[in-house]
Amino acid sequence: MEAIELLLTRQSCPRLVAPAPDEAQLKQILGAAVRVPDHAGLTPWEFIIAEGDGLTRLAEHFVQAMEKDGGDEAVVAKAANMPMRAPMVVTVVAKVTEHPKVPALEQHIAAGCACMAMQQAAFALGLGGIWRTGPLAFNRHLHQALGLGEQDQIVGFLYLGTPAVKAPIKPQKSADSAVRYL
């Protein structure tokens, strides 16, 4: 697939089934992640990969976090099922380092770019993915369960697998309404 074609046809795949990326594919996906812009070479990211039993552990963390936040039965039940929507979930974390020239926002954006690069790489490999956030990305109980530091921030949960159905290509959006010249 040509790079420009990849960029212009990429879309999220919300319905994912096994298989997850294999070892070689995952190595390429992670390789794409660490090639994103990284001012001062801080590598401001961490990738927490859950598959197999790891998905069950992630679901347990989700449930405990929602229970500690006082979530009702429906919210907790939904949280328990979230990691099971794909055969692999990569929790992408911005690992912020204090730096005089690289603000926290830039480090968060770099981690977000890593998430996007992983989704693009998966798509290029014939896999599917969807980048989700939601309240759990900001849940301090979940952060603690995952061993994250006070400055760390989950920028997304990247669900990866094989598309369950071939989704039609969405119509191309025009950038015209988002562009202006000085």
C-alpha cells in the first residue's frame, strides 16, 4: 500500500476479531510508534499490551476503577466487557519528563502520534484498529492499578485485531472548512 493511499483511506475498525497481530506484526507496529516526532529524544510514551489473560486482567482493572468511582451496575458491566472487544488492547501512556524545552503538552502529543502510527501500521499490515479514550483514560484509580506515575496520562486504548467485516470506505472529507491562509 502506498503511503498516501494509507493516509487517505485509513479508518477505524470497531468490530475486531482474532487473530491479533502476531509477533512480527507487533514488532512492526511498535517500530512505527517509536519513529514519531520526539523532541529532545525523551521517548515520552509507554505501551501496555494486553492479550489473552492480559485482557482479563485489564478488564478487572477497569471494573475496580469504575467501582471505586461509584459507577452503577451498568457502568461496571460495560467496563468489564470493554477489553474483550478485540484480541489485543494497547494502552498508550504519555510518560511526561520535566524538560525546559519540551512542555508536557508536546509530550502528550508525541504519545498520541505514537498511537496513530500504530493504528496506521496495523492498517498497512491488513489488520484493523480503533483508538478509544473515554473516562477510564483519565481515571486515577486505573492509573494507579497500571503503575502509572502522577504525571503520566493515558492518551488512548488502541484496540487491534482482524476486521470482523470489510467496512466500506468512508467518503473523503474536505479540509476546506478547516483551512485559512494568513
